[in-house]
Amino acid sequence: MKRNPAAGGASWYAVRMLMLASALCGATSFMMYSDIIARSLASVLSPEIDPSYTGGEIAHTFYDPAGDDSGYGGLVYPTHRDFRPGSLDLLRYTVHEPVWGARWQEESEYWQFVLSFASGPAAVRAVRVYIDVDGDASGLTEPRGSGSEGLAFDPSHPWDYAFALSGAEGVFFSADGEIEIPIRASALDGGKTLRIRIPLRDRRLHFLYAAAMTRHYVYVAAWSPWSRDSIMSAGAGAASDRIGGAASFFTPAVFDIASPTKALQEEMLSSFDEENFETARILPIAVSLSGNSGSAQAGGRSRKKDEASPGRSGSSARYDSETAELLRLASIEEERLQREKDRAEWISVKESFDAKSNDAEDLVALAGAAFRADFRAEAEAALDEAFSRGHDSSPAKAYKGALLALKGADAPPLAAVSIIADAYVYLDAAVETAETPAETLAARLCRGNVSLAIPEMVFGKRSQGASDFLAAAAAWRSIDSGNAEDIARCYLRAALCFSDSGKEEEAGTWFREASRLAHESEAAGTPLSAALRHELAVRGF
């Protein structure tokens, strides 16, 4: 019995690996309660932190779709190695309330903005943020400089103030040219996050403490020190110092803008008119501030809900509750049918297996079928035999690590910690030695599901788990880009990991991406599984 990983796709290694999380949730009582106790102590012992230390209260977080870093739809990254995939893909734009009277800060009066991207580094980006702070007709409708980005703004909302970043260095300036203040962004998380604090010590900026409704034009281009306005130009073909994929001389040299959908972004960036020499025009996003200077000093931890936040009320809440219950019941039936399918596969593989075969890959395939059907002893025996024959492939290590972790769930507390540590030796090795997308998928899903299932306060593996699920989603896309079910499930698992590790904004991005795939699939007449839709529904997505 010979399995072909290339022909068989990812299913040979990992098509049912996502069930591991539920299997691993049977951790020992001690481990579960230790997690609860640790969280309770953390909540009691952690002092309340004044918001002015961390940037002020969050006024608004805008979630931009992932994977829309192609501008009008066809832009291609420069070929220079520093432009890594996702480095120009804006995921979130967070605006804080302006702060005054902050203690022990470099600036006691400031306005903080945070931009989050799919990957680093920060040095390759030219970030531009133009803000209409008063809603009147004063201001400008074109970017400052020579207009090298090739776009203009909505005449109904001209900008009053802006900041421009070239890498980490930048400047804050006013439309009338009266104010210009050097600024510097702090690059965090390997360049995936940029934090900008605009000093407000100039009295002419103090009116911002009373600002209420503001509108923001946010976009990301490729940075080049040799280009006009530090924005790399676009041409038909990409080069180390040139963007590729431009459809016209008027194509905006912008990879991503803050827009609720990819389709709207592409529509706006394609709105140029060559015949009349008109550049593309983009629309702003609305950000509501408190308009109360005292709010920045309040000790509360409240957060305004952004426009895309989940949550229902009244009849909508009842409808969502009923829908979630129907999905829950349907997911139970799905699970039953899947168990029957897995057991049937196990019987078929077992019957066709040749015990005299010298092909260790057959043993790994046998172990995989046993694992999916929850025959752990048979899976472990097959893997041990494969290892004894010198076969230590990445999938074999992944299965071995997952099986060890399951043993840890049934072991006494101290032994469980040791067993799970041993499991990660195999899981880490599986990730490090994976060579193909299918092997990467198996290794990342195994390690990710273990990281999601074990107590976070004991092992601290949720952040690693989130990275594993996002890597697994990328592997799925390279194998089968149309596989919305498994890609969405990876996004959902990543969101759960981020949420458990206290990274709620990152969680929000991937909950929304999973929800987007679910809605798109339903609109196309191919709804995703009831189990996945139920998990999203109970979380308000």
C-alpha cells in the first residue's frame, strides 16, 4: 500500500488533524484548575494601569481584510529580499484618545496611533495617514508632495493634519503648512506593529482634545530612498527598486488602504480616468473620539466598539441564539458521521496493510488512519515500528508528538508536565524538518492543536499555536486555495490562541477572516461546516 503525498494532497497527513484540539481538551483536573487559579491570581495581583502609560483609551480599531496587499488588484511586490510577503498588508489601524498630563512619559501630551501588518520588516513601508479633524470644508484633497502615490481624497472630507512615515522616521504636519513636527515610530513584534505618538505640546493642537468625529485616509506604499516622496514608483514589471503590475501610468503606487472590503479597495484604486487625466479617489474611514479632554485620564478600561464589532440585541440576539443552537445540533450530527467515516477508513487501511512490507511510509499511513479513528494504541505501535526502521519523517514526528500529548492529558499532574515537554521535542522537530506544504500542514496543525489545548498559564504556548495555525492556513492555500473550510478553521484556531494569550486585537482580525470566508462560502451556495459556523456564531461573528 503506497501513499503519494503529492497526489494525495494534504489529506494523507493532516486532513483530520483539527480534531486533535477537542481530543486534547481532556486534560487532568489539576492542570485545568491550576490554570484557573493562575488566571484568578493574575487578575487580583495585577495593578490597574493608567491608560496614559499605554497610549490612552482606545477610541477605535479598524480591521482591514488580510491578503488585500495588491492595491487595485494587480500590484506586485518589488523583488528586493526585504519585501517579505505580507510586509505591506495592513491588518489593523488603532486610534487612541488624545492624552494629556501623562506621567513618566517622554511626552506628557500626545496622540497615539498603532498600525499592525501581516509581517515585518517595518523598514520597507511608506505609511501615510491624512486626517480630517473638524468636518468642515477647509483643508486639502490631495496628498502633500509631488503626488507620487497617484491618488486623491474625497472632496467632502479634505484633510487638516497628517503624518508620513518612511520606515520608522516621519513627520507630522498640517495642511496649511504652519505645523511640522518630526516623529519616530516604534517598531514592535519584528516590525509587524508600528506605534506612533504625535506630540501635542503645541497649543495650536490642543483643540484635538475636544475633537469628536474624525475621518482618516490610511494607506501603505513601498518605501524607497531614491523615489519622490520616498514612495516607490510602479511599472509593468517588478524590480528590486520598482513595483510591478501597474496597468496604467495612472495606477496608484499603493498596496493597501484602510477599506472594509478588498472589492471596495480595488474599486477605489481603479477609479482613475486616463482620458481626463484624473487620479484615483479614495474614501476615508470614520473614527469617533470622545471630545472630552478628561476622558484620556480616566482610569477605566472601557473600550468603544468599532463599527464591525460583533454583538446583537433584541430580536437579532434571539435570532442569533436560535441559529447557534441549530448549528450546534447539526455539528453533533456532522461529528457522528465523521467518526463513522474515520473508522471505516481505519478498517480499510488496516485490511489492505501488508505487515511484511518494508515501506515505513505505509506504517505512517496506518498510524494516521488509526489516530484519526481514535485507536491510539494501534497508532503508537505503527509509529514505533516505523521509527525502529529508521523512518523519522516530519509527519511521523508530528503524530508521535500528538500521541504523547494525549498521554499527558491522562497522566498525574507532575508526570503530565514532563510528558508534554517530551511531546514538544517531537512536535518542534516535525516543524523544523517539514519540507513540503503537506508536511508543513501536518506538523503545524499537530503542534498548533496541542498548544491550543494545554493550559496557557502552565505552558505558555498559545502565541506559538497562533503562528502555527496561520502557517497551516498558508500551506492550505498553496495546496488548495479553494479549500475555504480548512483555511477558515485555521483562522478560527489562530484567533482562539490569540484571545487566550490576551491579544484581543489580533484575535479580532482572524475571527473576522474566518467569518468572511464563511459568509462568502454561504453566498456562493457552498456553506462551511455547521461546527465551524457554530463556533463563529457563539462568538458573535
